[in-house]
Amino acid sequence: MIDTKRLESYLRVDPNNVSLLAELADRFIESGDAGAALPYVERALAQFPDDEAFRYRRAVALRRTARAGEAVEVLAQLAESAGVHPAVLHELADIRFEQRDFASCTATLQRLVKTSGYRQAAPRADLLLVRALHHQGRLDESIAHAEVIIARDGAGAELQGALATLYLDAERFDDAARLCEDAVRAGRATPEISCVGGYLALAQEDLARAEQLFSSALQARPDDGRAWLGAGLASAAGGKLEDATRFLQRAIQAMPAHLGTLNALAWVQLLNGALDAADQTLASAMAVDGSFAETHGGQAVVAAMRGDDARARDLARTALKLDKESFSAAYALILLRSRAQPGRDRVHSALELLDQRLATGGGSLKDVVLRMARSSARRR
């Protein structure tokens, strides 16, 4: 293969040779030096400003030089063409996914998967669509698409892991367990499969197995927020609240807007009697989304533990309007019905109540955390 220096020497002889400009741009993009590719792309576009291939190269180079906004503008213009190349749509969808614009990403991908030959030009399009739908909470659509692709193409390791996570979030635990077992048996146990297995073990109260699987996932993917969340919940269920706090804080670093993680950390702080810290964490959750029942219920618990019964009742009512099965609201009302006095005694009484089964929706400390485990990972 001719190296770039020789290609550049040829270009000096024939500076407007479009084929040489394209070859050099592609070489630099593929080598990871997109900044070096841009001058060649710009030279070609100066001659042929409407050339779609060079406009696409420019978008790719812009994205890889941290100019994603400009790249989106170019790609969106190219996407207006009826005969747009699948690679253009995939690049556009991928950027929108990174920008967490999952609705736009989904719309682009749904158009992409209707084009002929898209799997050759954009082999990861189906997986990206599954994940984009998942991020929007469109579990049924995401599961249906993943199942169709697996039936058509077989179970690739990444798609199998994505579907296992979807089954977990949809509370189809038997299906999730089956996929995990299949993946392990076939030697395709990805970190995502380990993470799903950890949550399944946690739901079965096999804390040792859960901790092992979350640890395995985190060794491979140390920034995996869901795995840190699971590790925190497993530690809390085992009464290791300091570890749980540290792990959940790591989860929040990876997923700062994840309501389930914020609420899980608030509960661990409550279990430690750290009311101010729990209140601050719940305020952060409320700033993300004020419509999550467990956040209102958690604030009700804090108010009840502080002796502010009127506020606790109001917050619990709000939580129950949002979700009649809100665990946090139910616990706040149980606490209000107790005869503990305001102040430190109220805090101690609240922690003691967590070790008793007082009513439907109540439970021991372990029950609290396991209940959070079943809902936390789903709340994105």
C-alpha cells in the first residue's frame, strides 16, 4: 500500500486530483488523524461543493475533531436526499445518540433500517435502535425489534446482552435468566450479561453471587453505571452501608441524571441516619424529574424522620397520586402512624421500623433495598 507521504508527493504534481484528495482524506480519517484529513476534504469541496461523498467525509472529520454540531448540520442536509447513503443516516443517528437526543436518533434509525443493504453499510444500526428505544422507555418496541433481529441474524453477544437488560427492566426475569444462561453456555458472557446476572441474583437474595457478578462486570467496564448501582444495592442489602454509599456515588458519577440511583443513594443515607445528605440527594433527583413518585415519597420519609408530619403527609399523598404502590410513601405513612417523638428518637424509631414487617409495602432493611433493586435500574 502506498504511504501518505508518497501520495502527498503525487498530489504536489497534480494538486487538483480528486482521487488523490479522497485517498489521503480517507487514510488520515482511518488512522485517527481527522484533523489532517480536513484540508484535503476542503480542497476537494472547493472544486465540487455539492459532492456528497466529500461532504460526508467532512462530517466524519468534523465529528472526530470534536465539532459534532457542525457535523450534524452537514449530515442533516445530506439526509434530505431521497437516495441518501445508509452510512450518512447511521453517522447522524450515532451522533444524536451520543448527544442523548434519543427521539431524533430513533427517527433516523427507523428510516435507515427501511433502506436496502443497510446492514452492510451500517452493521450496528439495529443494536443502536434497540438501545435508543430503551433509553426512551419504549421497552416493548425495543424488545420486539431485538427479538426480530436475533431471529433473523442469530444472537450476537452485544445484542443478546441488550435484550437481557431489556427483559430485566421489563420484569421478564425468566427470559432474562434464560438469555444469561444461553450466553454463558455459548461463551458469550459479556460484561452486560454479568450485570444482568447480578441483578437477577440480587432479586433472589443471593448477595454473594450478585457481588461476584457486579465485580466481574466492573473489571471489564469500570465506568458502567448500572453495575456500580447493582454493587451498591448488593452492599446495602448485606448491611455494608459505607461500601454501598461509595458504590452508589460512583454510579451517580456515571449516570448523574439517573433517578433510580439517586433514590437508592438517598435510601442508603436514610438507613445511615444521614438526613441532611439524603435530603440533598432527593433534591437533586427532584431537579432531574419532579414526576417520580419515589422521590416525593423519600422526601416524605425525611420529613417524617424530622418530625414535620404535615409536610410528610403532603409529600406522601403526592407520591401516592403518582404511583399508588409507592414504597417510600407507604413507609412514610407507617412511620407517621408510629408514636415516635420528633428529633433523634424519631430517627432511631424509623430505622427500627425497617427491621419489622408492619404492613403491606413495608419490610426489613434487606426488603427495602431489594425492592429498590427491582425499580432503580429501570428509572433512566
